[in-house]
Amino acid sequence: MTYYWREVCMSDVIVVGAGVVGAACAYYAARAGLDVTVLDRGPVAGGTTGSGEGNILVSDKEPGPELELALLSNRLWRELSALGGFEFEAKGGLVVAETDEIQRQLVELASKQDVEHAVVAGEALRDYEPHLAAGLAGGVHYPQDAQVQPMLAAARLLEHAAESYGHGAVRLRTGVSVTGFTPSGGRITGVRTDQGDLLGGAVINAAGTWGGEVAAMAGVELPVLPRRGFILVTEPLAEPLIRHKVYTAAYVTNVASDSAGLETSAVVEGTPAGTVLIGASRERVGFDRTTSLPVLGRLAAQAVALFPALRDVRAIRSYCGFRPYCPDHLPVIGEDPRVPGLYHACGHEGAGIGLAPATGHLLAQLLTGAGPDLDLRPFRPGRFQESS
């Protein structure tokens, strides 16, 4: 992998964060002709991105602005898949219901979403997933759901932007901590780092779970909080066991929940490497990375209840990450009216990988003076103070 480096005095755009959202912001800004510097205190995808499953979902979105953002991003991911190198799988998603009442609710949600879907009767579920447990009431199949390998996706976006849009158009500097901002003329004109100051026409806060901390350096508040989640990984299987991303209706409920307590729901999917990823848990415990054996045990039991064949498969490791949670479950996208020159691209919770291309694309449109493809008012940075 090749990146182009040189000492930076001035960039059109400085992106703080080299996760998949920051990488998408850099990619689309460079494609729009802007000179970009990406900074991260760790490696590429070293934060939330590196702890994600790579979900690109429309199935779990309520009708409204996030679903519109997801549909735009879904289309952009399919265009980006031509770049190759990040295991894009247009596998589709299957949401299953344990009871007739839950199935009714799933069908009602699907009809409101107005996206491509197929209602699946209980007896037809095994046509989609032969190893599913018996006795499920039904489900809904979403063919637009997809998956990527998130760390590869972030790296590939940065690599392609550097290679395709001119040597030096995208510069990546890892191991650099942002410590503050440089103001001039009533706006942000760069960042201070532990390795010197960098000037820029605009700064994008793509720091994920740490987006609130970056905003605070500029003197503004963003209520971005960490929401911990665990993933179990099985041994590689000789033959694929699971065809789609499969999850129970409880997952949709948990995504929209405001609870700080532990919530789990069965989410099971295979990978090209043959392993099976098992989630999902959510809880707000700060940045505590302590492995919770009770949570992992609950995830394993829920996965086996959904796919009994997993009972004989070994789990070989687990990992956890922190979703950047906002109180209204919407990301923060756009220029901060309180600090001109500072743009935010954070707070995507567990949907950052799926929503990354649309976020980068829309911010590039703002930065170049083009009208954005979507109404960004629902995602505006100042909305939390407006409602207080």
C-alpha cells in the first residue's frame, strides 16, 4: 500500500480521524478537487472502524432522514465496490420473527420504509437460510443489505484517493494527536497537534466516538457518547453455514433504544474467510474495555438458538468497540454554526460504516459550494442546543 507524504503547511481540508468516515470524507473531497490532510493519533481504522462488523444496512432504519442517508450510501458503496480490495458482499439481510405478532410488526415497518423487500413466511425461511432453527414465524428479506471488511475499506479509500487524484492530493499522518484549533478572523483555520500546527481552509471532525472531545477543543458541545458492543468470532468453517446477514427483530428495537443498560439481540453472519461473526450487544459503560463473559455467553446462546448448528462450532476470539451514540440516534453532519470552518462527521452510532460514503459525499458538496443531494438539516450540529 502506498501513501504520499510530505510536510504540510496548508491544505484545503484537514480531516481528524482515519476511520472509515474520515477516509470517505478524504476520498470524496479529493475527488472534488480539494487538497486533503488526514490526521489520526493511531493507525488507520484503529478506533471504532476496526471493531465493526462492516454492516451496510437499510433494513434496520426507521423511515426518515437516516434511512434516506442509508439509501444514498448504499448506492455509493456499490459504486465504490468497483475499487475492489475490501470484500464488498451484496449478501442481503434477513430479519426473522419468533412470533406472529413480531412478524406483523416487521411487515408493517417494511411497508413504511418503502425499500426493496420480500415478506417471507415461516415455512419459506429455510429457502433463504437452510440451517435456521425451526418454529420461527417468518421474516423479511432485504436484498440491498451488504457487508464490507471495514478496516480494508478505510485503507482502500485513502489509498485510492491518493493514487487517483494526484500525488500529494491526500496526505495521511498517523501517530499525530490533535490538541486544539487555530482560529483567525472568527473561523477555524487549522489545528494544533503534538507535532506542530497545520493550516487548512476547513477542518472535518471525523473522530467517531471521540467526536465530542474534538468538538470541545473548539469550545462547542456535541453529546457523542460511547456505547460498547461485543462481537464473537468463530473458527473458520469448511463450508459456508450462513448466506445472509441474519438477525432477530429485537436488533431493530435495540438500535433505537435510549437505554444505558445492557441489551443484546441475535445477529449472525458469515465472512469470506469462513468465520462467523456473532453479535450484538449495546451498553453505555464509558470506555471500559473489560471483557464481559456473561455478555459473550448471552450472545453465544442467542446465536445457537437461531442457528442450532453453531452449537458444535468453537468461538476463537472476541472483541469490543464503542459506537458513537447521539441522543436522537442521528449522526452530526455539516458545518458548525458556532465555529465556522469546523465541520462534523461523527455520531453515527453503529451505522458509521454503512453511512460513511454518503457522509463524505455530502460534506464534499458543502465544501465545494454545491447543493447537497439530501436535506442536511436533521443532522445539523447545533440541533442539540436548539432543543435544550
